[in-house]
Amino acid sequence: MVPMQADLPSGAQDFAFVEHFADGRPPALRARALAQEAPVAIEINGLGYAVMMATPTDLEDYALGFCLSEQLIADVAGFDSAQAAQIDGRGWILRITLAVAEAAPLMERARLRLSEGSCGLCGIESLDQVLRPLPQVTARLAVADEAIFRAAAQLRDQQVLGRATRATHAAAFCTADGAVAMVREDVGRHNAFDKLVGAMARAGLAPSAGFVVLTARCSYELVQKAVIAGVPLLVTVSAASTLAAERAKAHGLRLASLARDDSFLES
């Protein structure tokens, strides 16, 4: 019998493995904490909108952040409620209710999603959505290099689920001096960011008052989420893609990538 680990963080569960050794020792049974990953069906105002693969924690934060990032609502006032339920062990359903006035953009985005293929981007309409007009980031925040170094160093200690599983991304909101104020984690980097956006909105934290650090490659989608949220500075621990750097520059987002506790690249 494999001893299970105690006090696992939310979003992790034990799994039994056979460990093999290169030095000739016999294989041994051991327990390892794995990050939970499950399909989460998102239903908005009774309409099936998307199915996302996610870690089923902080789903109320995720619901609000997802709606804000998708630009289905302009602010938290357009969000009524969210209820999450596990369905027969197969996955989760996240039922979101938005204010009635938000129905028109919801229906339009749902129509566009019907044309998206397995690659996620098919057809002229979807191409237009990738390069859709975004607002300019007007907030300006003085963040010293030392604050970015401090945030990058602190984030490792704040990743409770990541430390237990070595398999999740984290998104952190940091104050101007680099102190980590709030963290959300998920197997998906986009989900972690959406959870953070939702948690900040629920807590009344202004995105313009700090900056965001992500343990992820900086893709254009993450830049778009940061721009839509109004974050003045996005810091990522991995490199940015060409489109991410171009979109950040075009929309006034300060972007720092390959962030470490002693260096980063700015584009």
C-alpha cells in the first residue's frame, strides 16, 4: 500500500507511481501529488459558451475574470452570479448569469465561437478576433527594476499548488514596490490570469495600482488580457512571442519578459 500525502493544497490529489532508479535499486511504489485538470463547461445566461480544461478551484473568480477578459461585460456591475457544480465525476459546469443588458455581445461572441475549429482559429472572422481593436493602456505606474526583481523572487514562494505538483502556472498581482498581493494558480496560464482578474475585481483592487507577474510564455492572448484589464505592466518568466511584443507596444503596455530575480528583458 502506498502512503498518501497529508494536507494537500486545493487543486491537487495523490496518485500512485512506480519509481525507477538508474543505480540498480529495485522499483518502489510512491505517492505523488498531481494537479487536478478537468473539463469546465461554461454556460452563460443558459447558453453553452465554451468548454475549458482547467483546475477546478477558485471557479467564482474564474467566471468573473473570464467574462471580463472576453469583454462580455465592461465591469463587475454586469456580472450577477456564478454557480459551479461537479457532474458525475466527468467534469464541472460553471453556470454564469450576466445582467440582461449584456445579452447582445454574448450572443455575438457565441456565434463567432461556433466557427472556431480544433485549432481555435479558423476563418476570416476568427482572424479578425485575434487582431481586434483593443483599448489603449492609459495607466502609468512607476515600477523600479528592483521591484520586478523582488516580485519574481517572491512568486516562487507563493505558488502553493505549484510547489506541491510542479505542474501549474501562477498569476500574481503585485504592488508598485514588488510585493505580491494576490496569487491564483491553474494548469492553464490563461485560466490562472482569468482567475486573478476575477479575484481582483471581486476584491475591488484596481489593476492600474500594480502590475502582474505570470509564470508563462508571454503569448499574444496574455498581452490582450492585460490590456483589457488595464494593467500598466506585465511581467512574464518566459520569453514573449513576436505578436505579443507587437501588441503590447501598439497598445501602451509595458512588457518585461524572461524575468528573474536579477534580470529581465523589456520590449
